[in-house]
Amino acid sequence: MRSSIEVESACRLTFRSIYNEGRALSFPCDSQGDVLLDGLSERARTNYFFARTTVGREFLFPVVEERGRPG
């Protein structure tokens, strides 16, 4: 089941892999790129923190995208 923030959010914060084209982690956010952590599952929170801590080593800096419009 999808969380309420995932259903209502018009934007996604996307971390693209530096090394694997097509690999990315994406999270629902507001237009400023703020992710509501309480709205994420435990696994999604773990992935979000992993992506944040590996920017520059595994992932590029995140970008805010409108839902349905890949950057």
C-alpha cells in the first residue's frame, strides 16, 4: 500500500547512480525537495539515507522532478 505522501505528492526527489545508467532512487517530496520521512516505509527511509550519504560516491546530487516528467 502506498503512503499518503506518495499518493498526494506531485514531485519526486531522485538520486541517479553515478555508475549504473538507469539506476536511481526516487522519493516523494514537496516542490522544495523536502521528503516527509514519516510518510516513507522503513525500507524507503533506509534507501533515502543511503542515497543521501553516498552522494558523490554512488549517486549524483538529487534533483526534484515533477511526477510523470523524468529529468
